Amino acid sequence: MTTLLVIAKEPRPGRVKTRLTPPFTPEEAATLAEAALADTLDTVARTPARRRVLVLDGTPGPWLPPGFDVVPQSGGGLDERLAAAFAACDGPALLIGMDTPQVTPELLTVDWADCDAYFGPARDGGFWALGLAEPGPDRLRGVPMSQPYTGAAQRARLAGLRVRDLPALRDVDTAHDAGLVAADAPGGRFATALTQLTPAVRR
């Protein structure tokens, strides 16, 4: 079975979702980040897996459900931190972030028969999921992160592998993104938090 990895930051004001400010305050942006992370972890908890790992920058909080191993993120850039997360795995692993609270167990339940890798593109040009049947850190090291072409660069690193592409999802980066993502998952914590905060933003 698959090891499911979630890479995340502790949702503290001023450290997460800074592109939501404005229109949201740093505290409100952190509230939205916590809700997105809670939705993501709940989905991972409901997905069959060999192991569930939260690769965390910060300290766990009440948003962490049972059943997860928590490991600290390594140093270096995001490419190095992602590579280190895979390097700590043995066997197939699928990594996602905390920015797609609309993700479902069906999307994360992957079949490795005749497949070496999974790739989930993000609509902003990045990627929301990366899976490797044989975790190879060199598939990630040196990939330029947080660029409009990050997804294309990472997808190119999978050359020579049998790759299955997952559906494109939207990351929560801006307030516009937040509204669209909430509409895709109207019953989640993220959508509820956004609904509660939006009237205050409009005043």
C-alpha cells in the first residue's frame, strides 16, 4: 500500500497564506489555513494507506487527527524539503500539500500496477500531488519552486517513468481561489470558515 505524505506549515498568523492578506487579516488567513489543513488531514485519514505522515514546519495542534506520524521538515528550499520527505519512505509514496482542501479519498487512492509515478497539476502552474513507486529524491532536487512553470519542470523530471496524471486542482493562494475551492467542497471546514469570515471582509 501507499505511504501518504502531507507537507504543511503550522497555521500561525503571518506565516501561512500571506497572499490572502488583504482582504483577510493575518489571523483570518491563519484560520483559513487551519481549516484547509484540517480538511486535508481528514481526507488522508479516510484514505486507505500503509502509513500516514505529516511533514510539518512547526508544532502539531488540535487540528491533527489520530493515526499520523509527525516528522519535522528538513532545511533548505522547498525542493529539498520535498526530496527529504520522499527519501524517508520505503515503497510507494504519494505527497500532497495543505492547499487543496477539496481533495477526496478517491483521488488519493492510487493503483501502482504498471505505474511508476502519479502527477497532479495545479491550475496555477504548480502541482498538488506527486507520487513515486520508488521514492527518488533526485526527481525533485533542483526543481524551481513557486514559479508558473514549476509543474511543467517537475513533470519533466518524471521522464522515462510510466506516469498517470491526476485531475488538475486549484490551490488556495488568493481570495479568489478560496471562493472557487470552497464551492468545490461546500460541506468542509474550509468552506464553513470562509463563509463565516467573508461578511466581515465585506464590511
